[in-house]
Amino acid sequence: MGFFIYDSSREVAVDDRTLVHLQVVIVDKFRRNERFAMTLFDQKRLVTVWMTPQSPLQFVYEGNRQPKLNRVWLDQLSDTSAMTGMLQLIPEPAEQCPVDPGALPGRSRRNVKGWRTATRPG
């Protein structure tokens, strides 16, 4: 279980697998200079925060291995957010060929539906 930390004042426990998918969608939206609301559950409470590219965020993972990315889930999270203006968690759908972030080359490249992979050192 990792943590999504917003403005060092709000810490929400999130499963590492879910957290990495949120991170990819959020960073992609920030690259396009988008602003949006995000809603997460925090200990049986609903927490909504306003997200801008200037928002101080941290994605803290418990494990030392990044989970494989589910392209279908990334697309659904992004599409739902674009329609409603709010990023919300939805159940993870099944996918045939997940993306292994550890197998990506050391430079950015485009993959399915325009998603950009982060540049990895080394």
C-alpha cells in the first residue's frame, strides 16, 4: 500500500498498482496543462482535491517494483476524467497485453493512444 500525498497536508493510502495508474494519468494531464478535480476515498471519507500542474504532489510506493500498466485502464481513467472534469477511480478492466514499465527504453516514446512513457534514467 502506497500513498498519494497532496500539498503535504492530505495523505491517502492507495494500492501501489492503482497509484501507478493514477500517476500516469495525472502526469499526462499536467503535461497538457490541464486542471481538474480528483476524488479518492480516505478511511471511509470521500476526499476531493483540485489538481493543477503547480499542485505539490507525491506518489510514495511501498514496494520497490513498479506494477505493469494496464493500457485499457489508463484510457478509461483518462476518458472518464475528460468527460466529467473529475478523475475518479474506476474498477480495473482486464487487458490482454499489459505494459511493463521496466522494459521501456531509456527515452520517451509514444505507445498506445498517445500515452507517453516517462524517461527512465540509465
